[in-house]
Amino acid sequence: MLIAFIATGSLNAQHVYPEKFDNCYLDEFKFEETSIIAEIEDKVLTQVITEGWDDKMLKKAEGYLGLQILVDRRGKSCLMSVRNDTNMKLKKMKLNENIDNNLKWKGQEDKISVIVLLQFEGDQITVKRLGTTDMVNLVEIKE
């Protein structure tokens, strides 16, 4: 399933996933390729993204959630696009609010498009970072 999820993430213009958010200032940015540029701990990432989710929602969550997040030079986040292959409703997740208002990364030299894949299985959340070298396919960044 993971391979299929990654392979179907071909890059369309600047947005990676089908559910687009238009609140980001999309001037110039780079995609992560084979290494992680925008840094944040996985634990912090999952805590902020799932903020406000009730216990029932967290325990019953199953599937994959792909997020494209624009991170500016100061580490501020803006949700660009989402692919929801979970058993949860996108609106109930409050992703836009949680990410845009509360997700803070370490600053870096360039504005970066970060692609995060969350896998929900049982009561576990696995975080994978994806990159692209050909602007067509997404591959897992292993560090």
C-alpha cells in the first residue's frame, strides 16, 4: 500500500496532493529531494497535527495521510495540499488550523516544500518523509 501511495503522488504544478489549500504564498520554494532539509522531531510533528483529536478518533484511525507543508525560512508552516486515505473525515482533523497556526520547524536557508506521510495503524502513528528528484515521483527519504 505504501508503494502505491508514493507512486501515485506525481507532482502536478506546485501541489502534490489532490486536496489543495490556497492560503500559502507560493513564490519560490524547493522540494526536499534525497535528504531532509526542514527539521522537526517526529513526535512534535504528530502532536501538533493531531492536536484536538479525541481519544476515540486517535485509537480508531487507520490508513495513510499525505501532507504537503510549505515551510518558510523562519520555520513557519502553511498547509498546501493533502491526500486522505484514512477512515477519518478531513474536516474533523483540523489540519489547516493545526499546521498553519501551531507547527514550527527549525529555520533554514530556503523556503521548502515538505512532504510528510503519516501511517495510522492500531494506536501507532508512523512518520515518513518523502522527496523528489525528478519532479514526477515521490520517494521515501531515509536518514
